[in-house]
Amino acid sequence: MNSSLKSGIADTVKNIAKPLAESLGLELWDVKFVKEGPKWYLRVFIDKDQGINIEDCEEMSRKLDAPLDLLDCINHSYCLEVSSPGIERELSSDEHLKRYIGSNLNLKLFRPNEKGQRNLSGKLMSFDKDKITINSENETVEALRKNISHINLKVLEENY
């Protein structure tokens, strides 16, 4: 299955899941449709200010079951997983980045930058459609978005 078909399924599920999450007082963080080994997984990430618990995940999973069966947009078996995005959550949208301006991030690049780095860490200063700017060790570093494979929040050990 090609990546555009996988992202199309994820987008379709997002459209169904968002109002269901909101009806439960939750925020839909993200949806991923991925293959790991021989199995397919539909992962729905939910969040709320107080944090997610197992009951939130169970309730969201039950709410999604019937609409997913009715829609029937996935023509093979898969596992539905509903969970929190976690403390070091992936930031995959402009909305996510906007929320975390000034926060510490880890950026993973597809290929090394001009300094030979594949992993960057620093405070998110700004972003636009083409690049993300971080402050890393008192140096401003820009990364082209097309070269970034993952962006995650970075939890600083001194906070724990």
C-alpha cells in the first residue's frame, strides 16, 4: 500500500474521530495507519489537559468501532489502538508546533545537514511552511521541513 493511500485512510479516520473525541471532552491529537511486520495498525492518539487514562482510550475505541465498520475504508485486517500521544509526543502539524513555541524539541533528519548532524535538539523559536528554527546551545539552527522525518517534544531530565 503506498503512502498516499495510507495517509488518505488516516485523513478519513481523522474526519470521523475528531467529532467523536470532542463529544467525549477529548482532543484528537493524530491518526496513523502503519504496517509493522505483517500487521497493520490504525493508531488514534487522543489528549486532554488532565491527561489521558485507560477509560478515555476504551471509550474512544468503543465510539470508533461502529463508524469504522460502517465506513469500511480499510479492506484488510488491522488492529485499532487508541492511546495518549505521550509526554515526548510527535509534533506533526502546524497546530502542534504553534502550541509548543518556546519548548524544547528533538528533530530527526532524513539525511545529515551541512554539519553532518542527523539529530538536532533545541528550543523551538519559529516555523513556516518551509523551515523550522530552533535555538540549540545558543546558536540559531534552521532545518528545512522537507528534510525532517520526526519532531518530538524533548523532556528535560532536570524537570523530573
